[in-house]
Amino acid sequence: MTKFSDLNLNPKVLKAVEDAGYETPTPIQAAAIPPALEGRDVLGIAQTGTGKTASFTLPMLSLLSRGRARARMPRSLVLCPTRELAAQVAENFDTYSKYLKLTKALLIGGVSFKEQDKLIDKGVDVLIATPGRLLDHFERGKLLLTGVQIMVVDEADRMLDMGFIPDIERIFSLTPFTRQTLFFSATMAPEIERITNTFLSAPERVEVARQATASETIEQGVVMLKASRRDREASEKRNLLRALIEREGDKCTNAIVFCNRKVDVDIVAKSLTKYGYDAAPIHGDLDQSQRTRTLDGFRAGDLRFLIASDVAARGLDVPAVSHVFNFDVPSHAEDYVHRIGRTGRAGRDGKALMICIPRDEKNLAAIEDLLQKAIPRVDNPLQSGTAPEAEAEAAPAPEKKAAKPRVSRRSKKSEEPKTDAPAAKAEETPKPQEAAEAPVAAPVAAQEAAPEPQQPAPKPERKERSSRRGGGGGSDRGRQDHGGGKVTGMGDHLPGFIALSFDERRTR
DNA sequence: AAAAAAC
């Protein structure tokens, strides 16, 4: 079996890889690194979690190890669709370049130009950027791309989804045509194929081998929810979410809760917080500093629940989470696979639970169609006869609190949450009489009225993770952090359909 | 239909 030491990497890069605890490359690394080191273009068809990041980071560093950058003329360029992804790639470069004297700059939006300008002026070997900010720098005349020898496009299919393709084409056209191009995409949409035909020259095509599908290590379930009244739907979804979390108990050490809309991310995060859960939101409308802080906290194990839009669905290198909750059914079936792929990583067990309301049944069917498998229906803990005991535990003395109107406390303006959460307000003033009438609502009211702060999950295990992070970051990692099980290289498990070849996928 | 990304 191939080892990193067989790949002809620069010795200093190899040393950093070994320091990080890696010996055996993943399939995509083994296949992409040799041609990349020879200076060839590479077209990588791979999903996050396959070790993709290292498959371009390691050869790039090796190739750049000699030479020096000139002012405003970066020698290489990595383009990523989201800021978090770019930051993550930057961390990877730091990890594997620690024995080299290479300079690096991260150009992403949401932060000041000043620092970025300073770095560019000094000259950088590696520039990691999101397209918008990169072009912004270029248009200010701060940046010349004519010195780019290696260009990487990461997650091209997502760039396509986000409308970045014109930007990518423009950036390509600003770099010398003699550059080496490493291009990665999870799928090969016709538009992507067109770009690669235009900008890559005789690329080595590297597809990840078929592997175990994510669904084999992820236990999936969907709860069907029909709201008692249409105007209560949102609130009842939140009740159900809490009940699902409670039912998982200690098994749920940390989780990502995905919502389709940014407003709902805010509302759900606020609602969970109000009920004593350790939760924080992340989506594109939040300050970059807050996004970074939240994500770092979650990675470090200081935050138990990350409430996220699809900004966090793909590519993010989050340590194994025990659970993914889909508060909404994603409307793109493929997003489901990406979302639940945040759990069950590196062969660990994971659980993915989703809430489906009648309106979402069509999307659910599309997901099952894609998976070619039905997602097991699971009981609604608030409706079935099995749940009440569990609930009583979770919500001590509900009778007392239910009777007590909590409106007065809320009437102080100063206590209003900053973000407007109209739907959340309905929750805060439960109406006992109505609750008694509706069969569904009775347990709901009990839950609502008892925002008993629950114990955060035991922390010791999660603390460990924070130390690992400093230790090397890995790539799209499959860290060998689980007990005895053997993991090869930095690999991870893949959803089956992603591992299919182009032709196979086309015919599906 | 929404999310992401530039000011």
C-alpha cells in the first residue's frame, strides 16, 4: 500500500504530515498527488471527507517550497466558495507548511482590507480566497495574478450553485495560461464540464473509488408532523425538536441543527437558548467575527448545538458530531446528503433526524429517491403514548409553571432578544386553555412552560478535541480518533451516489 | 425558494 513517504513529497512537507499523525494517503490523495507533483493539471471528482484538501495542499507546498514571492504577485491561488471553507484550507496550509518558509494570505469578505493588503504587498506564496473579495482586491489594483503558477478551484459544483462561475472564469483569464490547475468538484454538471474543457489542459482525471456509503454509519429517521393549527406549525416544530433532543439524551453530545432559512436559524437558536440549551446560530447574515467565533467554539467542544443554514452543510471540517437534526427538509435532495454527512464521519456512528411537515413531503420523496432507500419513520415523542414519562423527566413540575403567566417578565423591553423572532413569542406565552383542548398540544404546553435549563452534555470528551485541532487540523478529515477501528489515511465515508462515475450518475 | 458571496 502506498505511503506518504512513497509520494515524493518535499521532505519538510512529509515531516509535517507525519507530525500530524498520517501515514497512509486516502485514495484521492494517492491518485492526485503524483500527477500534481509532476506539474500536470488535475481534475478531481471528490466530495469533502475524502481527504481532498490535502490532495492539493501537499503537492502545492512541495512545488512552491523553492522560490520566493514578489510583492502583489502571489505564486499560487486557491478559490473556495465560502469564507469558512477558505479559512479551513488556510489552516491546512499552516499545518503542512510549518517547516517551510512560505507566506500565505487569506482573502475573504467580512473582514477589513487593511491586513490583507499588507500581506499582499509583502508578497505571498499562497493566496486563499473567496471569489468576491479576490476580485475586489484586483479591481483596486492591489493584486496581480500574472504570477500565479498553480491555481486551485475547490468545490466547483458549489461555486456553480452559488453563481460564481462567471467570477471563476474571469479569474482564470487573469492568470497565465501556463499555470497548473487543480480543479475539484463533487459532481460534473454540464457547466462544470465546459469550464474544465476550457481551462484545464490534458488533466489527470481522478475519481474517488467507491466506498461505503455514509448511510451505513448514519442512523437516519424522519418524524412526520402535522401541526394542530397552521399558525402553530413553527412553534410545534420547535417543541418537537426539543423533544427529539431530549429523547436522545446523553447520546447527543453535540449536534448541528439545519434550517432552510436564515430567519429560522435565528429563531430556533434563540428558542433553544431560551430553553436552556447551549446553542448558537451560524449563517451568512451574521458578522464574520461571530461566525468564526461560533464555529471555533463548536469545534472546540464549548458549544453543544450549532444551528446552521446550508453555509455549514458542505465542506466544513467539524469534528464528529453525534447528531444532525434537520429542522426543515432540504429542498435540494443532495443537500440532505451533505447535511447528514456532518455526522457519522470516519466510521463513527451518527444519527440524523429530520422533521417533515406535509408541505415538505414532496422534497422528502425526492431525497428518498436519491438515496434509493426509504428513511425510516420514527415516532413523534410528543404524540405517541410512549413519551410522557420521558417528558415528565425533562420538564419537572409542568403544572405549576403552566399556570403561571410568564408575560410580565417579558414585558420589559430590555429583555427582548435583539433579533426579531415573532414566532418565538407565541411560545413564550402559552395559553393553557387552548392547550387543554387540542390533543396534540397538551404535552406541548408542558414542555413550553418549563424551560428548565438542562445539563450540557459531559464535556471531558469534547475537550480532547480542541487539543487535536491545534495538533494539525487534518484535511477533510477522517481523524483516527475513534477507539480501535482502523482508518486509512485521512479518508472518510462517502454517500454512494457521489462515488459513482459520471456515466453512472448520468444514467440514474 | 433560499443560501452563499463584495463594498
